[in-house]
Amino acid sequence: MKKICFFDTKPYDRIYFDLMKEKYGIDIEYFEPKLNPRTAFMAKGFEVVVAFVNDTINKETIDILYQNGTRLIAMRCAGYNNVDFKAAYGKIHVVRVPEYSPYAVAEHAMALLLALNRKIHKAYIRTRDFNFSLNGLIGFDLHGKTVGVIGTGKIGRVFIDICNGFGMNVIAYDPYPIKDSGIHYVSLNELFKESDIISLHCPLTKDTFHMINAESIKMMKKGVYIVNTSRGALIDSEALLEALKAEKIGGACLDVYEEETELFYEDMSYVVIKDDVLARIISMPNVIVTSHQAFLTKEALHNIAEITLSNCSDFFNNKPLVNEVCYKCGKGENCLRSEGKRCF
């Protein structure tokens, strides 16, 4: 039985990976700490390391892993902006879970929007104290509002379908529009100007970093709602805070935050939060924050475990790594994977 190690382990991870591991003939050593240069030594002797979105997989981490025998990093998520692919190329293969449940993330985005708009979270707290006043709980109809969807991959398209079900006017931006999709594509600037609600469903790249910033916010309607279930650094958090204070942005629904790595997924209720921007954003009455949980459904967790262990099994059995990502792939260059082989 092949053995792999698993960083940043949570109880819900173990449930689904333990259910699947015998199917693939893989045993798992679970570690609680996140993967970073300080903890990478723990993987010594493990050829395969399973990592997550908030692990720090920079050059230093990769060099330590490689020196200690690791040859595959299996990301149990779709995102991989935390991996230094240039440092990994030629040393350690990197695979990911390209999709696990677009419905999970898209539905959570709508849940956040509904909760904030209709003040569900505030009403819940009130009625627990037998306070049945409706003062301050006014929302607005979603029907007829214009929602701008940035990114029309699978998650973005599911979110569009949900919005259509609410009778919303959907416009979208994507640098690679899908032909004959029926989606009403507009320029990014037009989307900023016309949307009552903006929902982000795109990856984090050098081109999308801080795409919501002071300048783009200036173009938006007063009172616009921002929804982000993708990557925190798509939004300049300081610019968001200032726009919330100025009431330019009417509400923010955030499942991610650009400096979340040391905070999200952990119980920080007994700690003084030193991130003043996050502390002030969370304190706003027109903001709702969840801790990167949009993916957290039974179906998604099952699929994540299944695909991750399948990726590991393919590596051990010298099969092509269909979900591999590499430095050359990211640069749009040809690599051996295009010939049905591994990237190097």
C-alpha cells in the first residue's frame, strides 16, 4: 500500500479521504499544520504530499520537499495561485482537482447575497432573543436587478442560471467568451458601470489581482453589492473598506479574503486579530463574511477526495497525470502533457 502525507487536516477531510483510500490502495498520514517552509520537513520520506489552497508552496517549500524525496504535490482544490510552478518544474509534479461541484460554490454565492440583502443573519439573532421588530431589516427585490458576473467558467455559468431563475438581468465579462452560450457579454468597464450586483467567479492571476480597486469602484453604481467566492486578492481590501465607509458599496458578501492564510479555517475567537482591515470590514453592518466555506458540501468533499486520490494513484502507477499543471502550461507553452504524457 502506497503512503502519502496530508497537510492542514480538518475533521471533514479525514471523513471523506478515509472512505476512499482503500479503493485506491493508499494509506494517509495526516498532519494538522499547514504546509510551508517551516513544516515541509514533516514530509520527509513521502513521495506524495497533499496540500490545500492556503498552504505556502513557494520556492523554499518546494526545495525542502524535493530534497526530502517528494515528487508529487496533489492540491485538493481547484485553485493553485499559491504554488510556485517555476520552482517546481522539473522537480515536483503538481496536480489539482479542476472541478468538484460548481453548484456548491455558486449556491453559496447566492446564499450570501440573499442573507445580506434580506438581513437573515440579523433576523436570526433577533428572534433568538424574542425580538420580533422589523426595523432595519429592509432589503430589495433581486428580480429585475442587473447582476454582473465576472468569469463564466462552470461556477460562473451555474451562478448565471440561478440568477436567471430569480428573474435578474445578467451581464458577464470573460476574456474568453463562450460562443453561442446565450450569455450577454460586455466589457469589464461596462459591467462595472451597469451592475447593481457584481459577483466574482474568476481565478487569481496577475491580470485579475485587485481587479476590484479604487479606480474600478469609482465606475460602479452607488450602493452596488459585491460578492466574492473566488479568491480574496481579486479585491483590494483597503479600497473595499473605504468604499463601504463612504457608502459607495452598499454591501459585501465575502467567502474569501486576501490575507486569510493564517486566519481562515482556524478558531481565532480567543485571539486579538491584528489585521485591522479585516476587523473593520467584519464590523460593518452591511458585510457578511464566511471562512472560505463555499466548497463545503457532502458532494464536493466526496469529489475532492475521489479526484485527489485518483491523481495520486495515477502518479504511483506511472500513468499520465490528466490534472497536472506546470510552469509551461501556465505560460501557454507546449509541454509533454499535450502528447498524453507528464509535463516533464
